Amino acid sequence: MTADVPLASKVELLVFLLDGSGSMCIEEYGGKDTFDGRTKGEHLQELVRGSLTKLIETKKNFVFRISFIYFAGQATTFETQENGTKIKWFKSKEALDFLKNPCDVAQGDGTSITRAFESAKILLDEFYEAKAKNILPEETPVTIFLFSDGQETMTSRDDCIKQINNILTHPLGPSLATISFGNQADIDLLREVASEAQEKHELAIYLDPKLSKYMENEQGEVKKLFLRGTDKNILTEDLYTIVRRFVDTLSQSTPKRA
């Protein structure tokens, strides 16, 4: 592993907020409401691993930096140290080695989306500082992926939305894609906080009818980068594939910043 060095063009940061709460991990709380009886945590790790593998195979894989934040009642940002320096974002191949099952990290204590975004704010501040010091290039698009199958249990809904909006007004101008990963997810919240779908997303989405079906609002329109990732109260095999396509599509089509 090597620390970032100045680059000529751009670096794209992908931040994965991975839910490791009880309903993702523990059978009696619905953690195994999946098509094959494995936990949703296992599926989530596998899904992200598959998307990172696909990124590595692209011609632009060298521009990506990947960060992982695991959350339940609290949040943990994965980091390593090199020469006394903490590193929280990694090249795609390195990220594959560091990716963990969120259940093994977060240990299923409640659900706090707020805590996850508090950690994301710290991460983005550090990323922005690295850019200011020319450790990273000037162009640094950021996409955040929030996977959750629960509802905010540690703070109020309003405080949760406030913390998320605080992130979305960050100088880095991140986009937020949200995925409900279980039938207990706060779908209204996840849809509300998701970023607006932009033109370069819309073409890829509408060319994939199955994908657009699970992104449509009540009016049958795709307006937000939100995906409803459950069907008949379980994570089906078909939906697992659709969630993968959603992540692959957005991670490889970073929107233009305002």
C-alpha cells in the first residue's frame, strides 16, 4: 500500500456506509430474511466486493479511492497506518483486502444513520484537506452509498436529516445514493435524503427496466438516487442482482458537480 501522491487529473472517492445492525446480522431480528438463508451482512459484503472487482477491471480503476464506514448504534471508519499517518481511503485492489462483513465490525447494536454521517463528515474533511495540500488533485468527485435496513434509533429523524444535509453541503459536493436493504428500512427517509438523479444517470437507469422499477417514486418517475432493495419482505436473488447493477452504474458514472 502506498500513500496518495499528487495526480495530474482527478481522483474519485467512493464512500460505503454499511449497516451492521441486528436486523442485518441476527436471525431473530430478520438478519437471515434472504433468498438463501445467509445474513444480509454477508450479502452486503459480497455485493460490495463484486462491485469493487468490477471497478478494478475498468480502464479508469486507478482514479478510484474507496472508504468504508460500518455502523450500528455507533460508527467505525476503517483505517490503517503508514509511516505514522492514518489512511482512510484506498485504491480499489487494496480496498478488496480491507472490506469486512459489517456484522463483524458494527456488532448489531441499534441503528444510527446519524453516527455514520458524522463519521463521513470527518472523512470528507480530511479528504478535502489532502486536496488543499495538493496531496490529491483539484478534481475530486465524491459519491456516498448508504445501505440500511433499519430506522434511526439513536437520535430524532430531524437530527438525522440535519446531519445528512450537513454532508451534502460539504465543499466537496458529494452525491448520496441510498439503498434499503431490508423490509424494516425507513424508505421515506432514504428516498428523501438521496441526491437527485442527473442526466448521465438517467440514461443508464432507463435502459435497465428492472433497475428503474425499483427506483421509481409513487408517480412512476425516477427522481432520486434511491433503490428499494426488498421484495415481499426479503432480499430476493433477483433484487440482489439489481442492487449490484445500481452500485455499478453509479460508481462508474460520477455526476457533474454543481
